[in-house]
Amino acid sequence: MLIICHYCCWIRSSLWGGTRSLGRQVNWGVTRRRVSKAAPGSSPRLRIHRSRVLGDTVTQKEKKKILGQLNQEQIGSEIKNRLEYKFLAGSLQPRSELLTVGVSSAQQPHGSRLRNTLRPLFQASSGPEPECIVVLASLSDSDSEWLSQTAANISDLFRAHTEAQQLLAVRGRLGGPPVPGGLHNASHSSPCEAPYSRQKADYALLMHFAANLSENFLMLEDWVHRVPRFISTVYWALSAWKELPWVTLEFSSLSFSGKVSHSSDLPRLTSFFLLFHKDTPTHLLLSEFRLLLAQNVPVRFGSSAFYHMGNDSVLENTCFPAEKGKVFGERDNVTASVRTDMVTVLNDVPQYAYTLNKESFATLSPVKGNHLTVVLEKPQKVIWIEVLTGSGKQRQYKLEQGQVELGYGPLEDFKGCARYMLLGPMVAGHLDQMVSYEEGSVEELSCIQLLVLAPQESWLLIRQIKAWITEDEEEES
């Protein structure tokens, strides 16, 4: 059984030890060149593209103004005075855990979903895992009878978790005078505008309360199913990304659920949600916030940990359609050559790591800077990459510290690529991640490189490198 709680104290001190400013640049456009080094003193190249989310609603000039206001908390102080909370179940104690799982819930035509949401949430966590999280349920309905009954049900059914301070239920509401241009000024001219405004307010209340509960925040919609041991999945990903800048990590293909943010960003994200009251869907605002903080492409992991369980009404299906994860099928693994500077043992050849059979490539004691590079015969639009190291369930002989990079500008004689960009770090010896492209990007991938980041005094087994590609015609359809 994987014991992760021993790491919680270490996480608090080292995983996210520093503060983050809104203007911090996330180096999604930084390239690492194989042939030549960057000039001394040169700054990283940051690729910024026009917003695809708010469109004509917010101009670039207005967005810069918003960034300045949020960073200086000119808006946050006004909004903070309007947020009111009442404790319904559990108690708030000074704690700093790995993760807050936030669930916003309201009364539904066919009864409350909250019980069916919370029960599998704790069931999906095994052993000591629940000790590393705080589940925050924010109830947003104004029906006092429903609130009282729901609070009583939570206290009765989840008493062990409330007493262990693993579960907290609050009722939040927006009070005081409306902020100019905020949610209360919405005209609700479209059928979805009122539900979107209500959802923005509900999640703003949830996120603001959660800001000081833990280091990270996982967003969940009500009526979402989780896979077993999802906390371990999130933990190992956060551990692997601890030295890298990021804004949002995505653990599902759902539009809103399964996204993890830094808790330090929640106050400003709260303000951002409350500023835009029109019929922009909430999840698109979340994407826009990521873009404003210069994470130009999403970081989405494979093997989705969260799934929708359906909607109850026609309006919900219209405004909040349940999304289904895309099934990629078998890998494509187009023709390519494989090069490495690692030690070749016995009859193993590097090509084994890329073949479609059960062969693998083994090497001994790799050192920092060693690489295994797949050089595609011709550039391709790769949409997903999986790299698997180690053997068996215990992943013996996995790559302890490494990352996968995307290569562009193929060199002569298939020697590699001229420049490389980070896709992501290996997570417990494994990478399973979507390859995202910025809007308008036409450059195709020529190399997939596995890079060793630290010396390893053991065998290394590279089992499989899988790549899925798409044709332009399929992408446009």
C-alpha cells in the first residue's frame, strides 16, 4: 500500500515553499537548444497568443488592467467584504494539508446530490490518504429547511470525517452592495446567463473560503465520480511538478472538475470569477485565468481520474453538458529512428523502447544529461504521448528523475532536433500527457526525447514510448 501521508510535512516545507505573484512568467515558450546555447543574459522566449475565451468581451488592454487590479488587490478587498459564511458541519482548525477538495452543491429537482458525491469521494481514498486532504462542501441554496436537513445528514453520515477535521460544510453568500460591473448587474438576457452567473458566485464563495486550508485546491462539480486512489495520483503529479512553474494541472477531460490550482491563486481567481457576469461559461473563465498567468497550453494527464454521472434537467444539459473523454485507441507510432547516449547492454537496442511489441530497452547507471530520443521520419502533429519505465506493479528500475521534451527543427541524418521544449516531468517513472498546441501553431513535432535529470545507481528499464498522431483533416472536422 502506498503511504503518502509521511510526505505531507515535507510537502508543506519544500513543495510549495515560496509565494507566487500573479505576474510570474510560466516558461511554456522556453526552448532548450541542442546545437547552440542562448546568449548570456538573454531572457526566456515567452509565446503569448490572443485570447480565445473572452473574445471581444475583454480587450488586451482591459486584461492588462485587470491583471494590475487583481495583483494589487484593488478589487479583492471590495469583494472580500461581501462574502459571508456560516458553518454547517465540522470545525475549522489551523491546518495545512496537501489538498483541499472543493465541492459546491445546491438543491436539485430530484433531491440533493451531495451525499452521493461525498460517499464515493471518501471511498475512493484508502488507508491514510484522507488524512492528507480536507473536503470542503459549500452549500449555496437559500432554502433554510434544506440547509438544516443537509447539514444534519452530513453530521450523521460522515461523523467520523467531520470529527477528524477531514470534512467541513459551510453556507456562503454574497452580501453588501454589488461591485460595479459584477454579477448582480447581469441582465440574464440568455437562458444560460443566470445559471452561469450563479455558478460563478457559488465557486467564488467556495474558492475564497478554501484559500487558506491547504497548499493546493482541487475543483469538483457535484455529481462527479472518482477513480480509486485518486489522491495518490494527484500527489505524485504534484511531487513531480514541484520545481516547475504551473497554474493549473488537469486530471480529467471534464470542463471544470479535476483541475488543481495553487491555493495562493484562489483569492484572485475569486475576484476574476465575480468580475465577469455575462454568459461566458465558468470553465472558460478558468482557462482564461490560466492564460493571463502565461500558461499558454493546458497540462492534462491521461487516465482521467474523474467522470460525470449525468445531469438532471434540460437546462443543465444545455448550459452544462456532460463531456466525455476522448478515446485515442491504439498508438500510432509512425516510422522513426531511436538514438541514445546511454550504455547499451547485451543485445538490447534503443529501438526496442519504441517498437509495438513487448521488447524494452535496458541500460545501467544512467547519468544526468543522458537521453533517449525518438526522431520521427517526418514531422507529425502528435496529440498524446506516453512513456513508461520500470517493470511490474512496483515499477522496479524506473527512471527516478527525468522529463520528456518535444523536439522541433530536425537535424541532418536523423541526429535529433535543433531545439526542445518541455512536455512534462516523469511521474513515478511514467508520463501520460496530452500534447497541446497554441492557437495558430503550424509547427509539427519531429522528436520525442526522454532526458535523465539525475544520476541513477541502478538499472533503468525503458519499456514503451507511445505516440498518437492526428491528421489535419481529422482536426478540422
